[in-house]
Amino acid sequence: MLIFIILLVLLFFVSRVGLKKGGLWIWTFILAFILGFRGSSVGDDTERYIKYFYGTDYALGVGYMEPGWTYISTLFRNMGFSAYFFHFLIALVTLSCFAYVISKEDDKKVRGQALFFLYTLGFYLYMFNGMRQFLAVGICFVAFYMITKGKNILGIALVLISSLFHTSALVALSFVFIKKLRLTISNSIMMFIASLVLGVFILRGVISVLAGGYAHIIDEHGFRTSMSFVFFVCITTCLLFLWLIDRKPVLKDNIWMKLFFVSIIIQNILCQVVYGPRIVFYFSTAQIIALAIVYREAKDSLVRIVIYLYAFVTFFRYLIPELYRTEESLLPYYMTFQIFD
């Protein structure tokens, strides 16, 4: 646990002083190194990914492997590299996708805070358990940035490429329409309520159909038996968004805030599904830019305190449960540095 706390403290400092572009890429390498060279028992799927890399166990519990992942893992195995080095390269590419978009921000404090939010809002920790999907999420993050710049064809092409690693990435094709959203307090409240009602009463069979090749995961892990904490998270996130755009109305036209809004809607709709958050990630990663911009624009110290409080609470919400897991936990973390077999 110590390494995650040390990173938390260091990145908090970075968020306060800002980050030059060169420093951003150094941090990207450091985080990728820690993520990629993790030991085989660190995280849910690490050992199974290692076995898949060496072709000894294809039962990853996902039904099938997308062709993109199969091709690159086979390529690097045939080149003589170890599974750990392959994981490092995947981590480096994934984090570089986020770093590329963050680097486009001119304000060094926004860059520092965006990296801090990438770490604290659970995205980095989830990469230990879902590196294949987060490779797709990272590519989609770049795709969304391209769409915000009017490069729709390139953005769509990147989404299609990301689907070669995880087919769930196809939901990101909706990026093209998100920038046309017109948000107000009233219509945001109505959509929040409608999405929660839909999430609670939606026919479960419909979700299984939409899951396609991943339907067996829905069937295996099913739906949540306890909804109290999930409702708390959904409602808290809705209230946070409404409060932010109420305090700073200009934010409702910010493209990253719109994507954040859509992530909340999807989170509400999929609130009963155990693996629902994995779909939300394609949209909720917008928070790392959105919250950094909110912090910069906010003159009210209360807004800034709430943003940091939200980040710290979210971080420990993901980390603390790892203390009580008996197997495949992120803790204790250890490293296996091996480049070649």
C-alpha cells in the first residue's frame, strides 16, 4: 500500500505546483513502469494475461479475445519479450494516450491536476485489472479530443481501432453527437431522474443482449444485490455536477463537462450491473480534464476544496477494499522486472 500512498502524496504536490510537458512525460513513464512490471498476483487478471501471453491458458473469462490483442501479444512473444515487458508497453501506450491530451493544455497547473485526477479517480488503479479495456479507453480518449477539434473522421477511425482491443469501445462512437448537447440545470435534473428510473426498472434481459460477446460476464456476475451504496454514488455525482455548473454556468458549454454529464447518465442506467462502470469509463475519464478546468476557473475556495475532497474520497474508495481481499488484490504490490524470457 505504501507505494500507492507515496504516489498520492507526490502527485498531490504536482497538482499544486503544476507540471511542465517534459515532466508530464517523465511521470507517464514512471506510472507505466509501476503498472507494467507488476507481479503476477497483483490485480485480478494479471496472472491470466500472463498465461494467455504464453499460450498456456486461454480461459480468461471473457469469452473471446479481440484480434488486436491476440495479434500484438503473439507478435511480442515471438520476438522473445517477456509478458511483463509486454504489459509495460501496453501501460506506456495507454498512459501516453492520456498524457497526449493532457499535454495539449497550456496551463501547467491544469496538466498537473489532470494527472492527479487520472490517478485518484480510480482510472489508474483500474488499469491493474483491466489493461486491455483501458488500452481501448485511452485510445478513445484521444479520439474524443480529435472530435472536439473537428476531426470527426480521425476520431471515428481511432474508436474503430480501439474496438480491436475491446469491443465495448464501440459505445464511444456516440462522441460525435455529445458536443451538440445543450445543458441547463432543468434538463440535467430531468435526465438524471429519468436515467436513474431507467436503471432501476430496465429489463435485465435487454442489458444481456446489448452486452453481446460479454453477455456471459453479465450472467456470471449478474446484478448487484445491494444498491444503497451505488445509489449514494450516483446521487452524489449528480449533485456534484449540478452544483458545479450552478456555481459556474459557463461550464455547461465545456465539451469535457458534457462528456462528464453523459458518463453520469450511463452510470445511472447501468447502476444495477456489476460491471457497468467499465462502460462508463469511456466517458467518465473526461473528469480528469473537466475538473482541472473547473478548478482553474473557480475563484471560490469552497469549489476547489470540494474537488480535492471528491478526488481523495474516490481514491480511497477504490484502494481500501483491496486491503480486505484475500487473493488477486493490488496489495501487497511487488514488481517483477523482466524484459526477455
